[in-house]
Amino acid sequence: MELKLNRPLAFFDLETTGLSVSADRIVEISILKANADGSTKILTKRINPGIPIPAEVTAIHGISDEDVKGEPTFAELGNELNQFLANCDLAGYNAIKFDIPFLVEEFYRADINFELKGRRFVDAQNIFHKMEQRTLIAAYKFYCNKELVNAHSAEADTIATYEILKAQLDRYENAEFKDRSGKVSTPVINDIQALHEFSYQTKNVDLAGHIIYNDKNIEVFNFGKHKGKPVESLFKKEPSYYDWMMKSEFPITTKKVITAIKLRGFNQGQGSINFN
């Protein structure tokens, strides 16, 4: 089933130096942009991360320091990537938890304004795990009846994800899904907004999920000794915890979120003070 799009949907995959959004860097990115007219365009770039690629990571994706030493940095490529992704919704495999936060962090680090507002996120892995619970290689075999050659190559994984999502639309057309509350729906339909809502299963405040909304829609910590506690009230009681987070290796997006919460609480306490 071909995708029904009212604007481009950009499938992308990253190969990185590791799994830390704040400490690691991108070494390869591949983007498949699916347009509303049915056409597609692929952009694949190797990137010099500026830090060593660990041997155990090279063993997974096959990209070494030697492979990227002459490649441009993300800061040098950032504007081209930003333009290629302009006005695109985003899609990928495990993209919501990993690729999107990682990419946004690189844009922030390069001081490039990558606009997230209004974009919809579709994650084929979340759809897959909810409906079948398998890996990318198994997903490609299961949905497309093909063997995934060159797995862990950004371009091969990106193309496979594009094909998987189209096959998911065929397989789950009119299929019912029951959530934990017992509510039954038919969520996998050829509509990007619906796929976004089904894919985006978290209640993250920041992209990395360190801060989430609780059942009362209040921002709470999602890690450590204060997990579940409201962020704003804890910062008032323990200002040093905010200072610790700002000095630690949390993603820039997380630091922006906690700073906004802290300033909001301060403004409410001061009444007339305005930081704008």
C-alpha cells in the first residue's frame, strides 16, 4: 500500500559513535524523503564525529575512524540536512527514542534551528512491537518476505524501514488493537497523523524522556532517586539538583526543558518579573 501524504515524510537512520545522546556523535545519516506525489529521494552522508569511534562500535556498523577522517563535520553539513528535512514529518525505526533526539541534539550543538513544532513522528518499530514484537531483520522478513542485506548500514536500514511501513499498512488494514485499558481501536491506517499518535506512545516532556508528564499532566522526573517527583517543586526545595543537572551530561534539549520549568516557577513566585 502506498503512503497517503499531504507533505513529505522523511525516513532516516543514524550510525553513531555510541548510544549517549549527549556524549556521542553521528558518523553516518541516510534519509529517504517520500513525497506526496509518490516520488522518493535519498540523501546519505558520512560525517566526521570529531571523536574516536570505539572498536566495538565499528564492529557493529563497519565505520572506522579512517573511513570518516576526510568527511565533513555535522556543523558543516547541518544546513544542507536542515534544508533537505524542511517541512517533513519524520519516520524511522526506533526513531522516537533514539534517532530523533540524537539528530536534534546535533542540530542544537551546531547552533542550527531545526524546527520540531508541527512535525509528526512515525515509528515503525513501535507499530511493529505493539503488533508483533520482533527486530528490524525479522520485521523485514515478516512483512516484506525479504532478507535484510547489509543490516546496520544506514541506507539499507532506511530503505527497509520505508518498505516495512508500507507493508504494515497492508497487513494491518482494519486490524483491531486493544490497549492496556481494554480500549479497542483500528490504529494502523494510511494517515500520518494517526500513525504518529499510535507510534508516539510516550509522554515525554524532553525528547530523551528524562522528564515526562504524569497522569495529572505535571512534569516529573523519569530517572534516579527523584523518579516520579514533580520537577518544579523539587527545584524549589533543592535548587542544587537543577545545578547538578545543568553541569552533568544531560542532552541540551533536557537542559532547555528544566530551565524553562525553573524559570516558570520563579516567575510565578515573583509575579511581575519578566525574563523575555
